[in-house]
Amino acid sequence: MTTIQKTMKGLWSLIVGLKVTGKEFCRPWITVHYPRQEVTNLDSYRGHIDLVPYPDDSNKPLCIVCRRCEETCPSGCIRIDGHLPGAESGEAARELLLISEVPLPGSKAREPIHAADKTLRVLDGFALNYNFCSLCGLCVQVCPVSSLTFSSDVYLAGASRADFEFDLLRRLRDRAKSPAKLRKAA
Amino acid sequence: MLDKPSFSLNGDYYSSRFSALGKSEGDTLVLNLGPQHPSTHGVLRVIVELDGEYVKRAEPVLGYVHRMHEKMGEVKTYVQYLPNMGRVDYLHALAWNWAYVGAVEKLMGLEVPERAEYIRVITCELNRISSHLLWWGAYVLDLGGFTPILYAFDDREMLMDILQIPTGSRLTYCYYRFGGVSADLSETFLIRTRGFIERFKTRIPMYQDLVTGNMILRGRCEDIGALPVEMARRYGATGPVLRGSGVAYDVRRFEPYSVYDKFDFDVPVGKNGDAMDRYDVRMAELTQSVRIIEQALDAIPDGPFINPDLPDRFLPPKGEVYYAVEGARGKIGVYLLSDGSARPYRLKLRAPGYSNLHVFAELAQGTILADAVSILGSLDLVIPEIDR
Amino acid sequence: MTQLLQLLTNPLVYLLVALVAILTFIALNGLILVYVERKVAGFIQRRPGPFEVGPHGLLQPLADALKLVGKQLVMPRGADRILYWAAPLLSFAPVAVCLLPIPFGPHLVGLNVNLGLLLVLAFSGLNVLALCLAGWGSNNKYALLGAARAVAQSVAYEIPLLLSVLAVAFTCRSLNFTEITASQTTRGLLSWNVFSQPLAFLIFFVSALAETNRAPFDLPEAESELTAGFHTEYSGMGFGLFFLAEYSYMIVVCAVASVLFLGGWSGPFLPGHWWMLGKIYTLILIMMWFRWTYPRVRFDQLLNVCWKWLIPLSLINLIGTALMINLVR
């Protein structure tokens, strides 16, 4: 008797299952139909990093070439070149520019970099190899002058590795030249 | 030339060793399940010896996604190792984040602000729900039901949208920092989390109707792969696998870390330790996670989200620490040995899946092939975590 | 024109025309059913299903078929050449014969024979042989396991299938599909056999699911256990034929079910063949609904259901029917 009862209960569970899928069948689909629609969660998207310019001079990055980001980056994506003002470009020894050894993200001890210090170094090149980047955001976080930000180009795509080796300084200058064009791309 | 097979019919090292070790009597068939097989979720390889449909012996072969995470810990600085933790177990990345961050905080004696602890609890539990949801869908998929995984992904997608707000990523989160988290929770996050919870409460009964109560599914899970407590202990199984066998061991309850002692939640346990019990435990944990999140959302204090007095130079003292958290798959442990330099001297990751997987070989013995697949699915394995 | 129609009175020509018509029907149906199945799966899973090829993805199955036809025929090393290629053909060929004796309308029948039911059951049994050959011939362990499952499953489920069909044959006192249909037109809807033989209908439908290897009984091709079961090694048109055969057998069993239990072509207002098609497609939709709802049963459970439930029940049903008929007489 219990076997039959159990079987009946089991068969009923099958009908309940059919009811669930039947109900879902009648409801509209929830997937985003990509080329016709776009997803709505792009505002919190984090792409590769970009340089932030001075508010009054969009050609000049805030970067002071402290090279914390270069050191912190777990994947070694970043390579920065800079020189001391007055010296020739590329002349400065890399060691001279080194400020910290192992910076801690979120560290308050950003103060030692004095305002005067900030003007001391001039950025010559900021190479980002996005191929190796794991988007951890540590570089953005260790930056003492908030010179790094995440870009928001969701549809970034490329056909070769070289397409993801960015010169961020050039990107900054391109953006300064034609803000409209880049905004469209982003 | 084509007629001559260019490969050895005895198979590679593992399968030839498997055949040599205790070949059973009679006409048996040695079958490789994986490393590319629909039910091994990634690249696990299981060698089984079949007598008809019955599994005589089974042996998992590991290492197909070994990425040297432990060795990487020795060559990277403490900070640089953070993004690795999102990639050990990509389904419950935040728990691994937490285990590592917690170990370093313990080593350094760093304080974590109250708000940061609550943020960690909320995000980690949300991540646990999404991990359990994926397991649920994948398990039913293993048992041949196609539709549930897509319903699960519906919810999971919302969770990923929510977690994307503070973390910026959708899967391999790198969110926790030593002494806090990398970004505060926004108002949008809180509103959407509450919205998700309300919706999720109506989804759980739907899941019960569609799958849990289903006669066919119960037939595939009940009395399959019963795991005795003694055996679970012998292999060091933790998490829902151990709780399914009736041991109420949950790190959140028994060695409360962070602010977990402030929340009121149950530790669901099973009775027989079969696949159905493991299933039920995980489904009950969904509800418990929702409870924890609700309490945390109500009680979250104001304050900094990261310790404001962090040292600039990050050189931890000499010493060793072990820090364990409860992941979706069990006890996640990080053992750190510091020699006082900028890099850990040794870093050991205790992956719960590794211990849980090895239960399989013994459980699968004498079962039908379809049951072996069911058992494998019920252990909730994430292969990259096992291989590390 | 009239001369051409005259030709049709020749039974051989008629048979030939019917066969061609049925093959066209099967091929068209294959395309339609693939599309319908993917749409049903999509809607149940809250997604659009095929959408890009043609309006609402209508041409998707055609594109798929072209792709399958265009693919190189590959045979694994060590496979038995003859058996390997014979299997898909053997799987597909009997379908045409199975549909021959089924009346799609009052006069729309390929071959009006007295033993139509027997003919269908006999030829649909051939499918097992094809699966067996495919599994054995392709020299693959998964395929072999799938074939073994297919044989055990089909052999077991043929018994309740036959017994339930026999009950209907008792009540209608005929094995001729046309007569069975005609016997259900006397009192409108109520004379459908599904009302006098509900148990037989259920048993038939469950057995039919198992016979056609449809979920939740799709064990021979259980992809989470056996990757793809008996057709693991098949690609291109070899796979295409198995696929087409699977859908064709769905049509066959649903057509038989609608003739035996749902009154075949009988129905008001519309011409008979629309009713017949409507009934077939309703049953097929239910089969699809099952597939996208349930997990797969285990092998021993499958056989348990058959031996412990379906066969005793169908035997009881059969004996009960026989007694009833004798009492009423």
C-alpha cells in the first residue's frame, strides 16, 4: 500500500515539475538579445587602466613616476619611463625614481610625496601590456596621486597580442586631441 | 602507415598503472572518464574499471590545471598574490580572498574595521549562493535535466551584477584587502541585494517543485554514495560533504571568524550521508545564507571600509599562521610561513575539494556508472581548486 | 493528367508514390521538429532559441542540415567499415515503412493492410539493431555501452508496448489502422480509445518514450555518462541520419498513439489530415515538454519501471479488457 502511495506521490511530483516548466514557457524570455539590445550593467564595468590628466591640462597626466604601480602589478604589465625635470629624457636612472619598495594598497603613508615632489618627475612613457593584466585593480589603488583609473570600453577587442599593448600616454594625448572620438569608442 | 596505430594501446602512465594494479578477474573494461568529459566539470580525469555497467574500481587523476599557485606565493609579494586567490576556486572566489587576507591580517596583527567585516560577510555569502546555484544547476545537468541550470543562471546573473558593483569583476574577484576591502558598498548595491533576496525567496520553492521533489531526481540521489562519518573523517572531507553525513561542522560556527558569531543561522546537516543529503544540505544553506545576509544588511555599521592606519612598508614579522574560513565546498585554509621578508617563505593552500574528491574512489566502488556520475556531481568539485 | 491519375490505381505505382510522399514528409518534419524542439527548449528556459537565420530563426534547421550534409564522412580507425556505415542507414530506412499503413485521413493511407499494426511494430523494432551495430561497429567504449543499454531498454519496453496495443486491438477487434480509426468515429469524442483504455494509453506513451530514446529515458545517448552513447563517433550525415531517425520515430509513435487512442483523423470541422497532424504534434510537444523538464532515470530504474510496473499493469489491463469484452458480448 505504501509503495502505491509513494508512487502516486512521485507521479504527482512529475506533474508539479511540468507545471513549473509550463509556466516558464509562457513567460517572456529574459536573455539580452545582443546586437539588438545591450546589457544594463556596464556602469560598474572595469576595463584596462587609463591615465588621468590634470583637470586644467588634458595633455598632462597626474602621474609623478613614483612607479608604485609598476612594482605592485602582480603580472608585470606596466612599464614606466620618466626623467627628472632639467635632465634629458630617458637619462634618469630608474633607481633614482624609486620611492617605495613594497607599497601596501590603501596605505595612508602617501604623504611623504610632497607637493614639490609631484612636479619633480616627468612621464615619458606608460606602457601597459593588457595581455597579462588580471584586472585586480592594485595599481589604481596604490597610486598616490590618483593618476590611474579604469577605462570603460566594454567592447574592446583585438586580433593580435599587439592590439593589447597600449601606450597610455599616447592614449591620453589622443583623447585630449579628440575627446569626442574616444568617447564614442568607449 | 595509416594502418599502424601510432599510439600505445596500453594508454599513458596512469591508465597502464591502473590496469597493472589489481586487475579484477573476469572480462572488465577500463574506461577513461575525462579529462574531457561532460560530467567531470573541467579537466578531471577518472579512470574506471567497468564490469558491464558496474564500477569495479575508480581512480581520479589530477593535475590537468595545475597552475603552481602555491609556488607563486613564494615568488610574489604579499600584495601581489591577491589576484591569485580569485582564481584558485573561481566559484567561491571571495572565500579564498578571505582566507588569504585573514591569514596575513593574523600574521601582521592588523585590525579590520567593523564595517569591512560586515561587507565581507555580505559579499562572501552572496558569492556562496552563486556558487551553490551553479553547483545545483550543474548537478541536475549531470543527472540529465537541462533546464534547471538556466534558471539557476538567471539568479546567478543577478548576483554577478550585484557583486560587480563593488568588485568590478564578475567571476574572479579580487576584492578583499589587508585590513578591509577595496571599495565601499554603494546604495545601489544595498538596494539591489535586498531586491535579490526578496526575489530569491520566491525562487527557492520553485526549485523545490521543479527538482528537489522530483521523483526521478530522488531516485538518482537517495541511497546513492552513502558516506559514513568515519570515512569522511578519514579523508578529511569538509563542508556540505561532511555535513551531509550528519556532522554539524561549519567553520563559521565552530571557529567563528570575523563577525559570524553575531548572526543567527543554522548549520543544516543530513542523516545518511547519501547524495540526496548532500543535495539537501546545500539547498538549505541557500536559505541560511539569505538569513545571514538579511541580518548583516540590517546591522551594517557606518565607518571606514579599510583600516586607515595601514603601514606603508609591508614587511610582516617572522612567524607562521593558519587561517581557515568556510567556503562553499568546505574548509578553506591558508597556511603562511613568513621569514620576515617581503615574500612568504611558504604558502600552503588547503583546498576542500581535494579532500572531498578522494572520497569518490571509495564511494564509487560497486556502483553503477550512472551512480558514479551522480556521486561525482554531489561532491561539488571545482577542478582548478583541487589542482591549484 | 487523368492518365497519370489512372496510373495510381496500379498498386505498385501507388505504393511508390506513397513512399516518396512519406519520405518527403519525414524530411520536412525533421526540419520542422528540430526547429520546434529548439524553440520549445528556448521558451522553457526563457530564451529565444534559434533566432538569427531567417525570420525568427526559421531557416536554422536548413542551415544545420546543409552543414551536416557538407561535412566530410569520417570513420574512426579500427571501426568496422560495413557495420559502421550500415547502421545509420538501417536506423533510418524502416521509418518509411512504419508510416505506410497509418491513415492520415479517411482516404489518405499509403498501404491499407489488415496487419498494419503488426507491420509498424515489427519494423520499428529494427531500430534497435541499428543502434547495436552503431555501437559495436564504431570501436568506441562509450558507444559500446550505449548500444548495450539501447538493446536492453528496447527489448524490455517492447513488451508493455505490445501489450497495451493489444488491449486496443481487442476492443476494436482489428489490427487495421483504418478500421481502428473508424471504430472511434461512432460516438464522437467519447468513443476515443483513450477514454475506454486510459491505462493502456499511459503505458503506451511511457513505453514509446523509452522506445524512441527520448528523455527521461534517453539512456543510450546519456551525454553526462556516455558522452553521446552509440553515436559518439558519428559526425556529418551519419549523425544526421540517426538524428532524423530519432525524430521520425517520434512521429511514428505519436501517429500510432493518435490512431490507436485519440481517434486518428476523426474530428469536427476540419479535414481529417489536419486533425491527425494536430494530434501527432500535440503528443510530440508533450514529449518535448518532458525532455526539458525531467532529469534522466538510471538504467536499473528504467528496467524496474518496465518489469515491476508497466508489464504487470498492462497484463492486468489486457486481461481486464478481454474479460470485459466477453462479458459485454
